Amino acid sequence: LKLQADIRKFFFKP
Amino acid sequence: MFEAKLTEGLILKKIVESIKDIVTDVNIDISPSGISLQAMDSSHVALVSLNLSMDGFEHYRADTNMVLGVSIANLAKVMKLADNNDQITLQADQEATHLKIIFENPKTERTTEFNLNLITIDSEHLAIPETEYSSVVTINSGEFSKICKELFSLSETVQITTNTDYVQFSVEGEVGSGQVRLGHNDSEKKEDQTILEVSESVQQQFAIRYLNMFNKASTLSSFTRLCLHQEQPLVVEFKIDNLGVLKYFLAPKISD
């Protein structure tokens, strides 16, 4: 089963 | 002092309608070169990014950078006051406590003014890395909206597979399993074209519920651009002619 990832995982805080 | 006038106010109405179900309170970044907005949905699965260039406005003035904290739900209520063919002007002073919105219809001599109270939001600003997308699909926005709606009735999740010959939207659920496969279609009717630019195949799964919300923006453009890269969020992009671009980023579903 695939789990929904959190978008912040892919984008970083500057 | 910030002031921007858009002759075709309908575009602003459509933009607000396109994002109001996804984001709630947003910081609108005003700069001398234009207006931008970036905000996540409450569950941090999607990110909305809007960029409007000053060139697209009949009149644009922003002496300095400003941040206007806006409740999108309230802005949507105010935008309801605008007729589809109103011209819309936005105004805010330095350190403003409200955003003045003026709707004018030169033909009917009707003018509406509203001062929308601004709010303070400490939202985290995310840096979106420049990504070289290995698959870019340009598809008629109405057709893509229809495919998403229809597949949503069969499953909550869609698997998008791209390769050089086609893009495939497949679903699997207790109803059964199936897929919609679109090949390259360079029909002479431009808006019916499906264009595939695939340098590397991609296969990812996404929640259709979000795609349906993104597709509210299909009124802004006759094309939807899907940008995919393995292990990266999907980008659903709507170009706003002569003004800018509205992008939605959706995190994929990944194996735990």
C-alpha cells in the first residue's frame, strides 16, 4: 500500500 | 504604496476560485515586478504557487516589497461582488491594515469598493528547487478534468505512467481495474492536442481528490501541463495568458 507523502519532504526551507 | 489594475477582472475572479478550496490564509508577496503567492493546503500534501507579472496589468505600481496577509475565503466572498466584465483595481498603503479592492464597470457606471481586512500569517516559505522534468504532458484542460472526475468515481488513487508513446492514467479498486491511455495527438485543432515530451519514463501514484481541486483552474487555460519526475511532486500547471502562471504541486503516494 502506498502512503501519501508530505510535500515539505520535497521542498526545503531556505 | 501598491496599486494594480486589471482590465479583465474575470481572470482574478477565476484565480481566486481556483485556489480557495485548497489554501486558506495566504501571504501575497507584492514586488515592483509583480505579485506572487505560495501556500500549502492544510494537510501539507499540495502547494499552490501563483506568479503574476506587472506587465499583465493595465496599471501597476509597487514602490517597495510588501506582504499582504489575506484570508482567501474572505477574498473569495468579496470577489463575488465583481461582475464578470468588471475591471478590478487592488490598492494597499505601506503598513496597510486592509487591501482596497475596486470593481468598475465603465459601461454601466457601476463601481464597487471593498476594504478587505488583512491578517498576520507566519507561514513557512518553502524553496521549490528547479527541477528538470523528465516527462511533460500538455493536455486539453477540459479533457484532463473529465478524466480525473471519471476515474475518481472508480478509485481514490491514480497511477500515472509516462513513456515516449503515451501517458496512462490507471486505477484499481473494488470496482475493478483499468486505464485511460493517451498517445501523442497533434490534431490540427490546437486545443485538442496531447503533447508528450518524455526523456525518461515515470510511474507515480497520486490522490485524485487533489487533482480535481487543481482542475478548478481549467477555466484559466485551455491547456493543462503535467510535469513529472520520479520521486518528485507532480506539477499541474495552468498558463494565464499575458499575465502569469498558476502551479499546483502534489506530493506522490510512496511505498512506506
